[in-house]
Amino acid sequence: MLLGPAAGALLALGGCAGVRVEDFAGERPTLDLRQYFNGPLVAHGVFQDRSGRVVRRFVVQMTGTWNGDEGVLDEHFVYSDGRTERRVWRLRYEGEGRYSGSADDVVGRASGRAVGNALHWTYTLRLPYEGRTIDVDFDDWMFLVDERVMLNRAEMRKFGIRLGEVTLSFTRLQP
């Protein structure tokens, strides 16, 4: 009986340390964006507000192409309200699992690091909001499940305040 509360306390304390991408060094399969984001993909996702309520669903058709360490990921979004959007990422492999990227609606550069099956990726995205735009910080985690499926969870913040979370499931399509 005492093992249960003790284990729970240890887990709670461990959660305070924070997750680091290095914690996934032994996880397989190994995530290499140059391989995973090469060819056709589809993603299904939801946006949840800070209370956890799903406020938007979407599907993304993507095509990734790489020439050495330079890549392009062309994303076409269709939202549950019928709205569409396109984002074209220009990606660069920097070596040692490090990646950088840019897109027209990304403020500055995105940067991240892949270790094991995980990628931790951070960037600021300029989003339309009530007839204007706002800059929102994304703390993005991707986890390769197998050769075809990757899960993605991104927390969105503005001035350090949590706005919500985006969850996606990517699937590589057969060429």
C-alpha cells in the first residue's frame, strides 16, 4: 500500500525537473526531419483553448522536399469552418540534430533539436486575430512513433500566458 503513494510522490517530483530533448536519446526510431518530411504527408489536428475545449479542427496536406541540408515543407490547411491557409517552411539541418526554419508568418527563425525519436522546436508565429495580427510563442514537441506516424503537441503562449495547445498526428503517405 505504501508503494503507491511513494511512487506517486517520486513521479510528481520528477515532473518538476522539466523535460529535456536529451531525455529521449535512447528512444527509437530515430527522428531525422530530412527523412520524415520528404514526400507526401497528411496531418489531422485540433486546437484547444486554455480550458481544454476544442475550438478548431483541421487537416493539413503537406509535401516535403530536401536538397542536401536544405528543405521545403509546403503545408495546405483546411479548417473545420472551411477556412484555408498555406504555410511554406524553409528548413535547414544545422548538424548534430539541430534544425532551423522560417516561413512568411514566422517572426525571426524557428530553432530546434532532434534527439532519439523527439524534436523540441520553438518559434514565434504571427497569427490573424480579430482583424489584426498577434505574435504567439510556440513550444513544440514532436515524437516519431514509427516510420509513418509522428505525434505533435505545441503549447501556445503570449506574454508568458498559456493560450492553448495544438495537437497533431502526422502520417507519411505511400508515394
